[in-house]
Amino acid sequence: MSEQSRHLSADEIVTLKFAAHRQLARWSNKPRLSPYQHAQRSALKRAVRVLEDKALAHGCELHVPGEGVDA
């Protein structure tokens, strides 16, 4: 991953939240979801909760887990 792609701007976070909410709305209108869709829906709900954290309002840095990033 390049250094430029390791950052999400505030606008990119808003766009991700919009897309996630749109997909969740689509799934809420389906009478039945496959087990895969249920798992994806749960993961998407968790991701939205993270994206809604006020600490991310102005963007965020992305790091690979266990990459040894200085805190």
C-alpha cells in the first residue's frame, strides 16, 4: 500500500458511510438473506460503527494490523 493510499479524508469517510448505509438499506428490504449476506451485513454494521466515531471526523490513517506503528 502506498503512503498516499494509507489515509482516508473526511470526504472519503462520509462517502464510505453513505455507501454502507445504502447497502444496509437494500438488505433490510430483502425478505431473505443468504448466510454469506448475513455475515457481510454484520461486518458492514461493525464497520459503520467504526466510521461513525467522532475521532474520524477529519480523516484517519490506515495501518496494517501488527505493522509496528508507533502510538
